[in-house]
Amino acid sequence: MEGEVRRFLAWLGKERGASGHSVEAYGRDLRTLMGFLVSRGRKDWSSVAGADLRAYLYFLAEKKMAP
């Protein structure tokens, strides 16, 4: 999962011209999501289900964090 995130962030910065702050913010958000998914036993993106993403949104709401 980490490799895909690194490649996405590199693409975001280089190809899309996103600012460093935007790339950092995306990185933080994606790593938070990855940590949550790993805690649910997901080891790669292909194992992630809609229920995992709904649970993540619920987790963010409980923490009063924006999705």
C-alpha cells in the first residue's frame, strides 16, 4: 500500500503540479487511512471493501475529523 501512495504523491506533485503543502496533506490523510485499514487486517488495496471505507468515515466522524 505504501508504494502506491508514494507513487501517487510523486505523480500529484510532478504531473499535476500540486504544491508541497497539498502533497503533504494528501500524504497525511492517506497514511491515516492506511493505518486504519491495516488495523482492520487489510494488507493491500485490492482487499479493501466498501464497508471498510464506510467504517473509516465513521471513525473520522467520531474523532471530529473531516473526510
